[in-house]
Amino acid sequence: MSESERVEDELPLLMLAYQGGDALAFDYLYTVLAPGLLGYLQSLTRDRGRAEDLLQETFMQLHKARATYLHGRPVKPWVYAIARNVFLMQRRAATRRGRREVLVDEELPEVPIPPEVESLADREMVRRALARLPDDRREVLVLHHIMGMSFKEVGAVLGISEGAAKVRAHRGVVQLREIIGVGVEP
Amino acid sequence: MSERMRPPERLRRAVIADLKPVKPLRSPGRRALEVALWGVFALLVTPAVFGIRHDAALLGIMLTWGAAVLEVVAGVLVVGLALREAVPGSGIGRRRAVAALVAGAAVQSAVALLTWMGGPPSAAAQAMSHSGAKCFAMQGMLGLPALMLTVFLVVQALPVRPPWAGALAGLGAGLLADGVWHLVCPVCTLRHLLLWHGAATVAMVGVGFLLGVAWEHRRTRQVGALVGERR
């Protein structure tokens, strides 16, 4: 069993301990989940500083909602759905305050790159191409290829069906290839 | 554990200060049973208080109690979906939510259609002397407790799409109320059933949706303020 699989197996037990009031379980959950969540939030916000703020808020929300984790269910979709919701709420609040978020291509931070397309061009080109993808397609690629979630789990995070997640991922990869200019494999 | 991966001290302090054991939520199906209890109670008490519809003998057991129980069960199932939608990462998704809304409307319409077909021929005359607004109000009174209980259960679970969860909660409550009132309402014209009874259910869906929107606004303000504070 690989290290990541072992950690995946431990997550439900950690959640149980966390629900039981174990502070060490919270520390360990943070250690295990924070890097991936930060990457995910960064891919949504394209702003490292904002992603870090949202990461903290995500863990605060996760803490408040810890009772809602249902035993026996995978932890990651639950956590990522909360993180995504925090991002959406923050974005909505910013829009209401009239603060428009302008994304400048040159200022885009590191966006995780799916291994399927990494070999197609240099990292910088792929990063820029990925940044040009529509949010919904990029999000599926990040969750599936980088965070290692199954399409079923991706669907649970995004509130779409497993099939819809697969279609979005496929279209995302095709579009990435088109942007990079390597064509679509038959 | 590397320094970089540790929770920030401020976050850790806030969490530790509130780190009491919590009882995990029961599954959505089991929580829906709490709403089912209201349905059973209303199903037994309402006909006893208002009297069962006078054409019950003509309609037969299936089109009276059978149809009522069917709608109440459908309502409880939809409530279960609302509660499932409310749990982060377990949502049923928009497509299934829309399918549930359509299915709920289909169940209520089917009951209305069958009641109209099986009802007495003089139904139109009865309808003249019966106020549709009364049915609308009574269904509202029967559905509101179910809606409020469901919304309370939905909010406990931190829904990520509250308007959808609220709309489903409203549909569940609306179906339940229509099922109960079906045992009492003496009118079986299609127009009355679709217009007034249907409107009561639609209103319940609307109220649930608006409660979800209001809750989402509140949380958006809270989260926006907290993140804004940190920036």
C-alpha cells in the first residue's frame, strides 16, 4: 500500500478522533489536507495570499461543521466541497462589495499541471494554457489529476454527476491540447 | 511534521478553544424520519378534526388513503433528498434535484388526475361552493411545520447549495401537506386540484428556496467579513 493510500485510509479515523475532541487529530488532518487544499484554492483564486486566507477559513468552517461528516464516507469530497463553498462565498461577498477581481495572465501563480498534458509542452506553456481553460474544466482536471480524486468524488465536490465530471475532464484535456497546439489524439 | 504544514497558531487556538466532542449527524434517511413523524401525526389527526371527505366511499380506499399515503411517503423521500443535498460532498447535484422536483410535481398531478377521474360527476357543483383559498391556506398550515423542521435539519448540515436544499425541503413539505389535505378536501375538479393544491405546493417550494437564499446571503456575509478581516 502506497503512502498516499495509507493516508487516505486514515482520514476517516482521524475525522472520528477529531469529532471526539482530539486536538492532535486536528493537527494531523491539517498536515495531510492543507497542501492539497491550498493548491486547489490557488487554482480557484489564482492568488497565493487569498488562497492562504481561504485555507484558514476553510478549516474554520470545517471545524464548525465537523459533526456533519458522516462516518464511513470519504473525507476528501466533504472537505473539498466545504473549501469550494468558502471560495464561492468569498467571491460573492467581494462582488457585492463591488470589488472586481481582475486576473492578469502574467501574474498567474503556479497552477497544478495534470500529468496527462505535462509531456506535451514545457511547464510554463502548460501552466498558461491551463490558466486559459474555463474554470469548470480546470477545476475538474485539478481535482482528478492533481488531487487524485475519482470522478465520483469530483462529482460530489462539484454537485454534478460522475458522467458529467468525466465529460468536463475530457473536454478540458482536449481544449488544453488545442491551446498548446499539439492536436487531439485519435 | 514540518513547520510549514502546521496549522497557523491563530487558527489552532480558535479550534482548540472550541474543541469539544460532537455527536455526528445521523444519516439523511434517519433524520427524514423525524419529518415523517409529523406526516403520520397529521395524517391521523387532520381527518379526525375536519372529517374525512364525503366522497371517500366512491373514491375507494386506494384513491383516498392510498393516494394520501403515497404523497406523504413521496414527501418524506424528497425531504431525505434535501437532507442529503445539505451534507457537503454528498449533494445530489442540480440535475437530480431538478428530476426530484419534476417527479414530485408528477406525483401530485397524478393523484389529482386520478381523483378527478374517480370523483363524483357533480364535482363541478361542489367546487362552486368550496373556496380554493381555504385549501391553499390549510395546506400551508399543514406544510409549514414540516418545512421549518426540514429547514432546521438542512441548516444543521451546512449545505453548500442552500437554495436547492431549501426548494427540495419545500417540495417535500408541500407533497406531505397535499397528501394529508387530500383526505379532507371535498372537491375533485381538476382545475381546483391543480390550481389551488398545486399552488400551495409551489408556494412551499418558493418559501423553501427563499429561506435557502436568505441563509446563503447570511453565510456569505459572515465568510466575506472574516476573510476580509484577515486580508
